[in-house]
Amino acid sequence: MRQLIYSGHTGEHPVLVTDENGLRTLRFGSEERQSCIDLHKPWILQLAYTQWMATGLLLHPHPEKFLLVGLGGGALAHFLLHHHPEAQIDVVEKERLVIEQAHAAFHLPQHGLRIVHRDALSFLRTDPASEYHLAFLDIFGPGCMAPALFDPELYRLLLNRLHPEGVLVANLWCGDKPLYRRALQAVGEASDGRCLQMAVKRRSNVVLLAFPREVPRKTIKKAQKRGVEYQQRYGIDFAPFLKRLRRTNRSSLIDFLFG
């Protein structure tokens, strides 16, 4: 049974918070869940696509500087605060109401991270430069990708903010094939094809990994060998994610888009 906790509107879309099956859920006016958290164990990633996004953590030797573009209910922020308590975590979210509900309804702490109320492009153009090990990009409206996901400049600016061994992790939606292809083209253009795709099993989410330098294929192989260690550390079985990552990226994204 679904219990309504909060109902509001940002001016662009509704914001609904509900409790259902022991989990607190955020929606933006559609049935698609933006965030889903167990308030008793908020560091456990409940939605499949967020677990797949966490694969990016395995591709940097010592990830301790994070940028989150898009807050939602703060599932990834909770996860990083728990597993990397000493890390620098910056969050960019353009909707004040979403920030307020992340704290009030999803119990996101006020300390341990910096939350910037601004749109992504404005932040990246004007905020004093900081070098990140990982950037997580997850910006959606009601049932659709945010317009900025089709702009190559967004990905260029994010890649320019990364450490040379850094990783950009983007959540895209392939339910609308033409729009998905537009987003892929934007990433491919910005990264010169230094991208990998992971289609989330039984979902329409596709997690894209983009890199400021070469694709770290040796690092991916090493991560596979350390699968048990990573599973114990993060509580996620990464083995099927890494297996799909290697199997579905034998050619470059540029070949896929323009070949």
C-alpha cells in the first residue's frame, strides 16, 4: 500500500514522496522512481541503475573526490557518505524543493557534503575549479531525460573537471531511441569516443562511462579479479556488471554512432 508523505511542485514538475513496501520513494509526477531508500539503512542502493552506476568506483585507484549532478532523494549521496566518510562530496541540484525534501523526507545529513543550488552548466562554468575522481550525472524530469543531457558542452565541462584517471558516470534512458541516440552522440562528441555502455538488465536505463583520457581496459580487468573484495566493501555484486561492460564494448562508441 502506498502512503503519501509529501506532495509539492517545483514550478517545472510535481514532487511526490511516498512510503511503500518499507521504502521511501521520490517521483516527479510519473510512475518512474527517481529515488528509493530504506530509511533504516539509507546507504544500501535500492534501485538497480544506481548499483550499476556504482561500478564507476572500481575504475579509479583511490576515489575520494566526488561530484554528483542531480540529487533526487540522495541515494548516491547516502551511499558515498557511508562508504567514503572522509571524502569530498559536492552535489549540484537546480531545484530547491528537491534539496529540501532530500533533507526532510530522506534524512540526508546537513554535514559531510556540499550542496550547491544551481543548474549543472552554470555551476561548471562559474564555480571555482575542483578536480574530481568521479562525477555522477543523473538528471531527469517526469519520465524523460533533462535537456542538458543532449548538450556536448555538459560532458566536456564535466570531463575537464576530472582527474586524469577520473570517470564520468551518466544515467541515460533508452526508452526513446531517437533521444537516446542524441544523448550518445553528445557524449561521443565530447569524449572523442572514450566511452563505454552498460545496459541495465531488465530496465531501460543505460549507464555510460566516459573518460578524460584513454578507456582504462586494464583497470576493468583488474576490477574483475578483485570482485569478491569489492562486493564485501560495497555490498554489491559487481561481477555481472563488469562482465556485461567488457562483452558489450568491444568496439568504440564512435564506431557504433558513426560507423
